[in-house]
Amino acid sequence: MSEVARNWVLVLVKARQLAKTRLAGVLSLEERMALQEAMLADVLATLAEVRGLAGIAICSPDPTHHELARRHGATFIAEPPSVTGLNGAARHGADSLARNLVPGGADFIGLIPGDLPLLKASDVEDAFDTAMALRQAVVIPDQHGRGTNGLFFAADKPPVFSFGPGSFHRHLSGEETPARGVPMLADSFACDIDTPADLAALAASATPGGANTRALIAGLLAVRPQHAEPCEERRRPALRPPLPTNNQLDPFAFSVKAEVIS
């Protein structure tokens, strides 16, 4: 490995026609595609502020995302038709980075979805720091404590990707995976947008960031008023089964700004 680790963020993005299908009951396809692009623009703007990144890659089957990647200085990894599902996309994107199929390749990879408009650069930095110090995958849950919204790992030791319902604990437990993951809570990773309530929660949030997404949602909610708790005031669910403390996870003390689940 080089003296300075080559850290890449890999952003997984669905085809535009499949964007945010869970919102199909309240948003048209055109509105959902616009929402996908706004959130992705906010994510890429935040990633541009992350210190020490060697690069940002977007993995998508949609060629229209190539131009968006170019505008933000990101590398575009095209998903071939043979790649299916989120886990297939994760494998394809991570393998492309690990095998140096993009300029410079990667030593560590941070895999995130493109729908985290309130993402903070400091949380991304902390996740990379933890993965590099512990040489273990760092797993960051969604707002419900069940899904996975962040997965940071050494490029030469990728986990077995197991996205889908309950993926957070699968990525942690090591089921079908070479090693257990390290859990971390980071609030900016929790506020993803999947439901109408999520739209209203982000609009009500006082947390900085997400300018493109907020502007779009403000217009959408002007004709679809909803009441919701702001993202940062939602009660975080209990994460079960109980997770080990940080000292149990690693023999040496290691602290990060983001909260490590205990």
C-alpha cells in the first residue's frame, strides 16, 4: 500500500426510470427523477469537501449519469446488463476500484447510496479513519437501524455485500462475510429519502446541507403539505441484538467523532 491511502467513495445510483419507486404513489416519474438528481448533486457536493479522497465514483446502469459525474469531477463506472440488483452493483463497482480499472485504483472504499442529502464530510472522514485504523469494515445503519447506508472497507478485503431488509446486522455479524463489521452511528447517514414522511422530515430539518434537495422538496410539498418530525428529532430505534462495545471490537482504544454503537 502507498504511504498515503487511496480512499475512494463509491456511490450506487439506480437507473432514472427506477428512481424512488416507493414514492410512486405521491410523485410522478419526472418528479422522482428530479429528486434523484437533486439528492445526488448534494451528495457529490459534500464528497468534494472530504479530506484525503483520491476520487469519487458513480456506479450506475444509466448513461445519463455519466454527464452528472463529469460535471462534479467524479468517475463514472457503467453497470453492464449482466449486473443485477444492488448487491451486484456493489460487487461490480468495488471490483472495478480494487482492480485499478479507474485511475489509481483504491486502497479503501466507502460505499454509500446517492440519497443522503444531509451527508456531512466529517462523518465520511471518520468512517474512513475507523476502517483504516481497525482494518475492518465499518457499517453505518439507516434511520431504522435495519438497513445499511454506509459500508467502508479495505479494497483487498471486501465484505460479501448483503443489502436488503436486515442488511445492517448481516454486515455486522459476518454471516456469509469473511469478518465481522464495526458498527458506527452517524446521523448524516440516517436521513435518506424513501417515503412521503421522509420528504416532510427533511423539509422540517434544521440540519445544514441538502440545498438542491430542499429546494426541490419545498416545491413538491407546496402542493402536498405534510406534517413530520424533523430528521434530527426522530427517535433513534433500539438496535438489537445488543452490539459489543468499541473496546470489545478492537484490543486498542480508538475514538471517532461519529458515535460508535455500544
